[in-house]
Amino acid sequence: MEVEHIEKYLSINKTNFDNQILEYINNNKMLAVNEGNEDLANYMWCLNKIFKIQKNYISAYNLLKNKEFQDAWLLLDRIEIDIYLLSNNFDISSDKYNIEYILDRIHDFQKLYPYEYFISRESIIKSEKCTICGRKVGIRHSCGHKKGRLYNGELCLHKVTDFEFRGMALVKNPFDKFAYIQIEDKEYNYGMIELLINELHSPYEKWHIEDTKIKKIEYLRIGRNELCPCGSNRKYKKCCKDTEKELMTHYIIVFDNPEGHKRMPLTTFSTYK
Ligand SMILES: [Zn+2]
Ligand SMILES: [Zn+2]
């Protein structure tokens, strides 16, 4: 299959995916590797990733529609990692394949989730291997391959072969978002995300979240000379007044209708996150 046909296929908004296209991409990559055409092989790796990112995004959207919020969270995280790997080797800012659009939607969906704390593993890496040449890599020895780069259609990663486990940490802004903390007996409230997903007609609809800050409820009707609601025993005007402490994040979901008329924001809501 011609490269242009694959590019054209990937540039249309679709909700069903033809897996045969993926086979064409992989075949093209194999041929390019055999012919020693490294650029083409690398490009086919990128098109393969783009196909998977688009397909997984539609799956995640469908999971959200079916209210399978936890599975959707894990898939959104995986897509985010794939986009990160792709962005090292492909300019994702061109909106031809919707990749940046998908990344922005992932970040917006993540904001609406009630997850607050995550587990982060702390360990010391003692030895790593390059996935391209299999040689040991470290601060003192480099094999010449760069982590995250493509070589003949394959991604260079550093595979950890030995590490020392140090412990677990509870963090708010993790690198890996999949390990969120499930608190026993605590029902998570997915209400915000449910509101949004019920309103969406298509995975490609234009919407975004605007972040603003508003005053927390307990600070709304406080006189300057009254005791500060934070419990400091100081006067409000000498404590939290006009500081970050009395504010909380407030999200506004905005729908941008492509037909030109702007729908009113569906809802606004606040979070202590
Ligand atoms: Zn190497
Ligand atoms: Zn205060």
C-alpha cells in the first residue's frame, strides 16, 4: 500500500478502525528495514503509533460513554505515554492526525477525575540495557544510541536489568498516573466526567476546560476583622485574605461548536485538587 493512502486514512476522523491498515504499515516497515531505508522504517513506526493512539482514544471514549471510568483512566494514561514516545520522533503539533487534540482532551479528562493521590515507586537503578544493541548503559558507559530515538524502525529504550527497591511514596503529581490510590470504602464520584461525556456527541467534538480560581465557600462571607476560617486564630485580613489559601480551582467546560454558534458552558464546578 502506498504511503499516501495510509496518511490519508490516518488523517480522517473515524470511529471504526481497519486493522488491515496496521498490517500495511507493518509490512511497509519490514520492507524498508530490508531495503536499508532507515528513514522510511522510522516513519512507519510513527504511523503505527499514530494508528494505535487514534484507535485507543476511541476505545477510551467508548469506555467513558459506558461509565467504565477506571478502565478509561488506565487507557488514557497509556495513550499519553504513547504520545510522549511519538513526540520524540514526530512533530505532533501539526493537527493532521489529531494527536495534539487527543493529548489536550486526555489532560482535560484527567482533570475531571476524582483521583488525588498516587503511588510512586522509589528505586535505584543499578543496571540498564539498551534495547537496540543489548549493551549495558549507564553514566559511565554509553552505547551511542539515544533513549527515545528510533533506529531502523525500533525505539531505543533502556531496559532495567537490576534495581534496588527503596520504598513507596504517596504523591500528588506522579510521573506514572496508573497507580492511583483506591481508598477503602470510599466511593469515588465520577459525576463531573459523567456530565461531560453525556453531553458529547462525538469523540472529535471541540470542547475544552478553562481553569479559573474562585474563593472557597468558607471565605465568602467573612468580614475583614473576623477570625480567619482556616483556624489560625488570627484575623482574616491578617491571614488568608488575598492569598492563594482562600482560593480553589474552578473548571468551566466550554463547548466550541464548529457551526459557529457557541453553546453555553454546560457546567462549572470546583475542586480542591
Ligand atoms: Zn545501544
Ligand atoms: Zn487563614
